[in-house]
Amino acid sequence: MHLRTAGTPVAAVAHLGGVPLTPGDHICALYRGRAERDQLMTPFLAEGLSAGHICLLLGTEGDGCTFRDVLASHTPAVGRGGNSLQIRGPNEYLQDGTFDGDRTLARLSAWSDEMFPSDNSTCARLAADMSWAQPLVQPAFVQDLVRYEMHATRWLRTHPQVGMCMYDLEMFHSDLIVPLIKAHPKVWLNGMIMENPYFLDPDEESGPPASGET
């Protein structure tokens, strides 16, 4: 199922930095350091929990209790998130230390099918800390990750959900960031969210951009 229809206005279901987001939006959030990550991710998920949305955090090892404490301190009204906030670790991406994008997408698709009723009357938010990828960066992996991100755009469009993939600029450099940006329709950088003119739509492209393409 594809939720977007050409020419049909779509109501906002979320906000990031005050900018409205609509179902199917996929944002590449570029930040620096753990503190900035939490400053960006916490209100995004807290707003969703306050609105009754399903929230999924794909975090780093040990994020479970730590982030719930941050959330409770930032937004006492939602506390630690309860059952509406699900937190999973890097094993969603890795199997025996190896990245398997198809496996991850299959798990995410199964999660969406389970979370959403047939009438799609709810909304979901995904925040994914991609720090796990830093030790794996090399050309073949970059191609696999970009392909995964392009297919993730297609997956996010299948339900009323928005996703934010978070890349720390203190960990990742142009060899990953340049091709990666092309796989996201929107980019967050320096407190601003921008429509990405370099976005390669997975429904229009035959494959991921090569790391050296501009």
C-alpha cells in the first residue's frame, strides 16, 4: 500500500523543530554528539507519545533505561513512555556482527503490520540511532546501507508513520554522508529541516547512488 496520492493534501502527523511532517516522511538527521542527539530525539518521541502514537527507538546498547530516564525528565507527563515506547538495539540491523538490510526491513515491515489495525487509524514514529554502523564503513557496506535506506523510504510509505535516521557527524564523514543523503527525501542539519533536491526516489530509481556520484 502507498499512502501518498498526487495532488492530494496530506495532514501533518508530527513535527520536527516546528516543521510539520506527513505520513511516509523519512528524515536524515545530521547531528554532533550524544547531547544533541537527545535534544533532537526526545521531543520528537515525547510529542508522539503525548499524541497517542506508537514510538519505536532503534538505539545503541544500553539505551533502554537511559533514554527512558531522559524522557521522564524532559516530559514528566509521558513519564518513561510505557508500552507505547518500544526500544530495540543494534541487533535489529546486525546478525553475528554483519549488516543484513533485507532482514532488517522484513522485521520492520512485520512490526508495522502488527502495530497497525486494518483501518490505519493510528500513527507511528521511528527514531533510529545509526551509530552502530561506524565500525563497518567501507565502500561495499556504504552501498548496502544506502540501498537499505532507499527501501526504508518505501516501507515508511506503507503506513501512517514517519522515520528519522540519525547520523552523528563526529562519527561519520563524507564517504558515507554524501551518498546517504540522496536516500532521504528530507534532511535535518543545524536546526533546520530541508526538502532534499538530491533525493533519489526508490519508486523511480533502479538502484542506489554510487558513493562517488554527485
